[in-house]
Amino acid sequence: MKRKNILNTVLAGLFLALAYVMPFLTGQVPQIGAMLCPMHIPVLLCGFICGWPWGLAVGFIAPLLRSSILGMPPMFPGAVCMAFELATYGLISGLMYKFLPKKKGYIYCALLVAMVAGRLVWGAAMLVCMGIKGGSFGISAFLAGAVTNALPGIVIQIVLIPALVIALEKVRSMGNKA
């Protein structure tokens, strides 16, 4: 159990570092970088690989840390709303993966539910934050931010995450046998 906690701590640190660094790879062209949702991938992977508490923590911390140090995304409402969105991704992917059978179809199920839940939480957070700010956040802004603008990132996540989860679990199981 102690070995597993140490491994999860190290992996969660790695996933947090990836969430911090990956936007540098896509951020050279801000319009494209935002569409690819680079912070989402390590958070979702953290939920699947390390479990829901780690995924929730990494998801909540990553955008706030990046905003505090780099100013991107802007803290309010951007990073605050992303913190709730990404925490939801880590929470739901980790919980569903824990309780569902470890088969490819269920990985997709857990991923899709986490992605939908995270986007709904982001929308609710934006609605509250924009209300506090004195602005508005309607259904068209939600659909643009959660779906239309994020479509390339959504496709990448659906293709990449299950393959990475399967590969990482194989590596982890080989390590447990050694």
C-alpha cells in the first residue's frame, strides 16, 4: 500500500507537470492551443491511472497554478472555472474507472461521462462567475466554449486517452509482477 501511495504521488506530480507544460506546446497559436485542450489530457489520465482523489486534486490545482505563475489562463473567470471543470474530469474518470470493468468499452464510457460532466460543471461555474462579474453567460456561449471551440480537443481525447490508459495499465501491471 505504501509503494502504491508513493507511485501515485510521483505520477500525480508528473501529470501536474504535464498539465503545466503542455499548453506551451500548443499555445504558440492561441486560437489553436485553446481548441486542443492540452491541460485536459494529463488530468483525465491522472484520474484513470492514479484514482479519483489524485485526478480531482491535479485537475483543481493545474489551472490555478498555471494562472498564478504565468497569468494564463486569466484567473477570473478562466482559471477558476477550469479548476472546477478539470477537477470534475479527474473525479469522474477515476471513480468510473474504479467501479466499471477494466475493458476498452468501459474506458470510453468513463471518458465520455467525465468529459460531459466536466463541461457541464464548467458551464455552471461560468454562469456563476459571469453573474458575479455582472455579465451574462447564455446557452450559445456555453455551446461555443464547451463543444464547438473544443471539438479538436474532444476528438484528440477520445482517440488518445483510451489508448494511453491501456498502455499505462499494461506497464503498471508488468511493474507489479516484477
